Amino acid sequence: MPQIQPLGVISINVWSALISLANLVLLYFLLKRFLFKPVHKVLEARQAHVDSVYAEAEEARAEAEGDRTAWEEKMQGVRAEAEGIVNRANERARLNSDAMLDEAKRRAAGIVQQALEEAQLTRKQAEASMRREMADVSTELAGKLLGREINENDHRQFIDSFIEELGETR
């Protein structure tokens, strides 16, 4: 078997290892003190800023939701008010229409009544005119037949009574 020879290259120097370990621990504490803590503080500040932005956004969303709810309630009120205005306008229009129809009916009835009165007056005037003409004609006729002059007033009274009797017998 061959013999293993110790190599002189590989050797562990304890003091060198302790110094390296001490350097490593010192470097760790220095980095922790001067690098990790400031970086950690920056990260915490950034996280706090992000959290505050999220909180503000949530508040804004809640406020917007409240505004939307208030707006919807106002819109419901406005819709109800508009519907009420339209209903009142329709009611006023219906009342005005009814009033105008009543006025038109009243006027039409008045016109019809006036026309009836005028027709009746015209009829009476026509009857009176016919009586006068008949009286004149009958006076002339009677005068010619009798050959003498009859008192016109007496003769008119006689003819008027005769005409009235004719009108009653109809």
C-alpha cells in the first residue's frame, strides 16, 4: 500500500480563521447598523406611505359611495317632485278644459235661447204684420162691399178678435 504523504499546503491556521470570523462578525454588525437599519427604515416609511394612500383611497371611495347614495336619493326626490308637477299641471289643464267646456255649453245655451227668443219675436211681429195687413185688406174689402166708410178702429177690433178666435181653434 502506498503511503499517504501529508501535504503542507493544506493547513488550518486557527488565528487566521478567528480573525476572519471576527472580521465577518464586525462586518455584519457594521452592515446591520449602517445599511440594514436605514434601508429597513426607508422600506417602513414607504410601506406607511402606501398604507396611507390606500387608506385615503378607501376614504375617498366611501365618500364617493355616500355621495352617490345622496345623489340617488336627491334624484328620487326630484323625480317625485317632477311627477307631482306634471300631475298638478295635468289636473289644472283638465280643470281648465272642463271650465272652458262649461263656458262653451253655457254660451251655446244662451245663443240657442236668444235665437229662440228672436224667432218667437219675429213670429209675433210677422203675426202682427199679417193682422194689420188682413185688417187693412178686410177694411177695404168691407168698405167696397158695403159701399160705405166704416170706422177703422172698430173694424180693427172686430178683425183682431176674429183672428184670435182662429188662432185658438187651431
